[in-house]
Amino acid sequence: MLAGAMGKQMRAKLMGAIMAAGLCLATAGETAQPTAKGEDYPPSASRPARGGGGYLGEGVPDERVFLPAPPADNSIAGRADMSVFRATRVQKGSPRWAMAQDDALISGQSLLGDFSCAAGVTLTPAQAPLLSRLSNKVMADAFKVVGPAKDRYMRPRPFLRARGAVCVPAEELAHSGSYPSGHSTAGWLYALILTEIVPDRSSQILARGRAFGESRVVCGVHYVSDVEAGRTLASGLFAALQASPAYQTDLAAARAELTGLISAGAKPDSKSCAFQDAASRTTPW
């Protein structure tokens, strides 16, 4: 009871700081820094109300209809989940581990930057304010489906069931549900949206979106089935967004914005992109 109350207090405090910054999450590496947080996306406390913010209002898809429950521990899928967790602990200290640590940071700037290489253009809130605004609004919609599912299932994190290194501080994550993965929902939803904006880079963008979710497994804070569930939620949200006139208007504006950036030749770092591209072409288990 006390641990749960403390977890809610920490989530509420974190959420206030994050929303002031513009999106939803900040995490850090395996060794906690003074301002680091290990909270998962999204926190279950202080999230936007179902009808508040975003594009969909009360029209967010009902995940209870299309999202299955997490696999039982003794099922084939459940055993496979634990097997992958154990097998991927050898990733600690590797370049792919470092990428997972970077992917654990979700903020207005980091999420755009994570997809710069895939999109073929440097993306920051300052350079792409219209895309940043669109991203913030769709993530507000994502809050409304991910959070209730996490609270309903409260699936224990893999590191609570077996020993193994994780790439972010685990203290606060221990009090939030593992299923579905909010990071995977955010990453896959953003990838799908970017394919509408830069369709000629869709293959690279989808590969990066897949790898973004896989980073949560490498990190040791999610099971494979959590990541798959996040993609399912993202697909449902993406489909619902297609019927929103406001989303379509903002999408067109973001497309024009990125067309200008691409024409201006704002290229991301080639060395970093080479590593991301290689990592995004392979599955780390």
C-alpha cells in the first residue's frame, strides 16, 4: 500500500515537470543522474482526461475491444517473453545497449531527433515546430489508451521476475505496468505519421520505429509482447486519426514544413545514421 502510494506521488511529481517541458517523459542511463527519472511512458497518475487534448477527444479507439490481455506466464508466449529477457541481458555495454538508453528518453526534442536519420533530415522542435506540435497532440491521444491498459493489467516488469541488468533506473518503473509498452506505442505511432509526411523514406522510418520499440526489450524493462501490444495500440490510433479534419490540416502543414527542410539540405550526422541504419535492420534477439 505504502509503495503504491509513493509510486503515485512520484508519478504525479514527474508528470507535472514533463508536461511543462512539452511532452511526456525523461529517463536516463543505468546509473541515475541528479535529474534522471525511470518512469515509463505514460505515467498512470495525472494523465490527461479521456476527452482532453489531442485530436480525437472522446473518439479515441477503445483498446478493450481490440487489444488482447498479456500472455499468461506459463503460456508459450509468456515463456518466450522471459527467454528473450534473459538472452538479451548480454547486450549490456554494447552499442545496441547505448541506443536503447538513448531511445528511453522521450521528450519533444529527443523523439524527433531519434527519427532524423530515418527521415533523412535533421528534426528538432525549433526547426520543425509544426511537426513538433502535431507530435505533441497525437501523444496526448496516446495517453488516453495506453494508461488505462497499463493500470488494468499491471503486468510486472521482467526485471521483477528474473535478475538482469536494465539500462535505466528501475525504481519507479517497478510501480507501473509493463503491458502495453508506452514507448513502443509512441515510437510506432510517430513512425506511421512520418511515413505520411515523407513517404519516400517510409521503409527507413518503419525500420526505425520497429527498432525503437525493440530498444525497450534490450533495455530490460519490457517483454516482446508488451512491444507488440504497443504497436497494436499505435495502429488503432493512427487509423482513428485519419478521420480527424484537424489532424489532416496539421499533417499537411507539417509535410510542407519538412519539404522545405529537406530542400534546404538539413542532413543529420552520417556516422550516427550509419549505426542506426544497421541496428534498425536486425532484431537484437
